[in-house]
Amino acid sequence: MFHIIPAIDLIEGKCVRLTQGDYGQKTIYNENPLEVAKQFEDAGLTRLHLVDLDGAKAKKVINWKVLERIATQTQLHIDFGGGVQSDDDLRIVFDSGAKQVTGGSIAVKNPALFETWLSQYGGDKMILGADARNERVAVSGWEEGTGLWVYDFVQQWVEKGAKYTISTDVAKDGLLQGPSFDLYKNLQEHCPELNIIASGGVSNIGDIERLAEMNLFGVIVGKAIYEGRVTLAELTRWVA
């Protein structure tokens, strides 16, 4: 089954989108993220990708109360990312109702801790964030590049128990110019058993159809929904 996962990105408790991860290129779409989440749920969608952009910048979880509100007032399966850098952060996020937590920067900067979380909580609860610019891993809300080749990076975590990855091509994100199909195809070839979630660049329903045909686990859709390029009604065909 192919999963449609709408995204809500948070700054100061509001639903926003950045372009290419640039905090200077911010659009506020709704001041009430719970309202947005309920619209997704009403359309029949069952999952939500919730990103704490304040947290990504501050390197600690900031918007956990928004997570708690959405988790208690909807039935959405929420994966949460952004600023989860410590055991306390992780505990707060799970206690606030997240079903899965995405760790990207932490897997690069403190791999021992992320490995501990993988063994403690399991590969079904922890999602590896593998964001890339020119096939090299990018971290800290994409503000920092690394020399790590994304395929090697993901493969080493699969060997340590990772079952899911969310991978964004930073160069594509927020531009509505189409996803990085080659990135996902290469990831599949390197890690055929991995549940790959595509993220970034979706511009129309055709992009989503093409990703669905690739047998990925799912796709995160954000800006395309908010800008009206893809309607919630169009997405219901993938709802079980």
C-alpha cells in the first residue's frame, strides 16, 4: 500500500512552508495547525508528518504542545521530526503522542545515541532522516552540508536496524518542480528492504502517481496541497 502523508511544518506554532529549507523564505499558511490536521483527517488521510522547524534550529524540541493537541484531537498516525537531540526530547515527543520520530541530524552528529534509540524503541518507531543535496547528506534544517554519500549513510543504518527513511532532495524542496526520482530509485537499489518515504518537490498528481508506481512506502506532500496544485479529493484514491 502506498501512503499519502501530508506535512505540517511549524514555526512559532503556526503552519508554514519554507523554500529549500531557507528560514528567510517562509510562507504562513494557517495559524492553527490543528485545523489543518483535521482537514486532512476529514479527507480520509490517516498519517501526518509534523516538523518542528523552530526545534531544528534550536536543536531541541520546541513545538511539542502542538503535537500534543493534534495527537489528542485526531486519530492521525503522526511522525514527528525537528530538534530531537536528546533522550529528554525523544521522551517528550513520544509522551506527546507521536507514533514515530524522525532523526536526521542526530544520526550524523551523535550516531551512538541514535543507535541506542533504534535498539531501545525499534526500527518501527524511529525513522532515519536522510536529506541530501547533490547526493550528500544535509543536516540541521539543511543549513549544514556533510561529505557523507547518502546511499552509504542509509545503508549503514539499515544494517543497524533502520526500517524507514524519509529522504528529501533539498535542491527540490518547496520549488514545485517535481521530486528527485533518481534519488529514490538509487536508494531502492542500495537498500531494497527499506521503507522509503519520498519528500520534496511534488508539484502535481502525476508526480504522486509516478512515485506510487515505484513501490515506495509513501510520499510526503506539503506545498502542493497548500498551493492548490493537488487537492485532498485527488489524494483519496490512495486511502484504504
